Amino acid sequence: MPPTSAVWHEFEVHVRGALNNGVTEDEIIEILLQAGVYAGVPIASEGFKIADRVIAQYRANGA
């Protein structure tokens, strides 16, 4: 699970892939909330920042 290992460049690819494969934004949020329980709040916080950026790019590209 990329968020728990803090490999952020890989996490970005996974979020983009998830969106392209039909995972909703709400589902991504839920996944990050669960990751925060196991990996800690600082890791979840960084994950949310990255996911937010990827989601904004995804929306801007007309998805």
C-alpha cells in the first residue's frame, strides 16, 4: 500500500489509475482514512494532499 510506505510518486500513479478504473473520489477518501488509522495522521495528510492534486488534474482533463 503506497501511502503506508510514503512512496508518493507511486501513490500518485495509483490514485490516477484508480480514477481511470472507476473508483470514486469518496472511495479514495475512505481508503485514505483507513490508511491513516494504520500509518498515522501525517501519512494520511500527505496522501490527501496528493490525492486532491491528482483529482483536480483528473477533473481538469474532462473526466
